[in-house]
Amino acid sequence: MEFTQSGPDIVRSDDQRRLLQAWGALRGAASLPIWPGLRADTLTVPLDNLALTQVVRDGAEARFRLEYHGERLAKSFGDLDCIGMFLDDILPQPYLRAALATYREAMNARLPVYTVSDMRDVGGRIVHHERLILPFAVGGPETAKILASIEAISPEGPFEIHELMRSPIRPPVLALCTTIRC
């Protein structure tokens, strides 16, 4: 998977821009910000579209275990409670490779990753899936947690979010995949 490099102005969502600014402020001059906790007063965005994963290193490979997901994200998985599960166990096969590549890029580059991809809901409507992935440390120099903000919108108007992430029959079409220089 190829990642371009962009500035922070590439992010379209107001909530995701605020989240990116908060990440930058927490980071300061460090290579990674220290995880502040999952509090709305710290993150300044609704928690509904957020997912928090813990980076679990198993030899050379890293896996990503879900510690939190907002209600809207739970609906996209068919109301499945994914807490404690690994992303590679819950993401559908057509989506898995691209999703894990973006998490690994954020983890290794220690920079935010932003993607925009197109999917289709169960009714066939196009859904733009905008994802901002932010790496965090927990006291050490390595990425220990990753916060993802995932927003789904459709240019066709209302769409069905229920099971949106469980039903793709082919990989989403990536319109943008970039590492953000801050």
C-alpha cells in the first residue's frame, strides 16, 4: 500500500481536524503524545465515531486489540461488541489488508494517517468512509495505543449504517491514503 504525505489541511471533517489539532498540542516537541485518556473534555469531539486500540506486540508482528468503540461504530458492525477483540478477527476479509496497513503505518511512522475510501451500504448507496488514525505512547518511545476517528457520510443522502463494516464483498476503493506531517 502506498502512502502519500500531506499537511493537516487535507482532513475534511471538522471533528477530525479538532482531534488532529489536539493530538499535535499533546505531542508538542515529542515524537509521540502520551495517551491522555478517553474523555470528551480532553479530545473535544464526540466519542460516537471513535475506536481505541491497544498495540499488542507478538514477536515481529503487531496486533491491534479494541479497548473502546463508540455506539455509531458498533452499529456499523451490526451492534457487535468488539471490545477485547483484535481487528484482524473482526474486520471483513476484503477490508482487512488495507485497514491493518494504515494502522501499521501510523504505528511505525509515529504520525497520523488519513484515508478516504468509498464503500456501499446494503442498499447499494455510496458511502464515503473518512478515517483519521492517531498514534499515542504510554510512557515509552513506542506506539502503544491508536485512536481512530471514523466518519461515514453519503453524497446520496441517508444511508444504512447497520452492518456497513460487516458486508463489503470487495475491498473499499481508496481515494486517499496519506500520512500527515504535523
